[in-house]
Amino acid sequence: KMILNPQQNADSLKIPKDIYLRILGKAVSQTQVDIKDMETALPIADFDKIQSISHRWKGDYDNMRITTLSMIAREMNQEVKSSRDKEKIAGFLSKFKDIFFQLETELAAAVKG
């Protein structure tokens, strides 16, 4: 199942599709860095960093209308604030990465047109 609908998302944001794809591309580049930071932060229980990154993902992907990713980020953010269960957070990160890698593929295809 496709997770990216560039035209529909751009329309919902009232911006041209090419601009939507450019903004999404920037968010995706930032997320690639964030994932590495998250994988460093998790083993050492740097919950501040995990909370900050998951908070950014929640906002970015909410704004970009990629609700599958923003929902996982929201759950991860909630987990960090409440129980700080590293295994649960790792589970959310793994789920997030699976969908994110699919998004990267779909974005590359959309940019090619």
C-alpha cells in the first residue's frame, strides 16, 4: 500500500506538487540524520534527544500529511515522556524506519515523475 500521495497532500496544503515534494525531500534528508542520531541515543538512554527527535518527526510528518509516520512518532514521543521503556521505543523506531524507507522509495519515484 502506497503511503505517499503527493498530489492529494499538496492540494490539502494548498501548494504546488513540486514545492510539496521539495519540502518533503528536506524533511526526509533531516530524518536520515535523525535516524542515525536516534540509533546512537537509544542504547545510552539519551531520552532528551529521543524526545526531541520524535517530536520533530511528529510535527514534520503531520505537516506533510504522512500520518502513518506521524502516528508512530507520536506514540514514541508519548513512550519517552511516560515509561521510557527502551525496548518499546526501539520497536517504534523499527516500525518507523520500515515505513520511512518505503517513503524514501516512493518519494524518489514521485520526483522522477
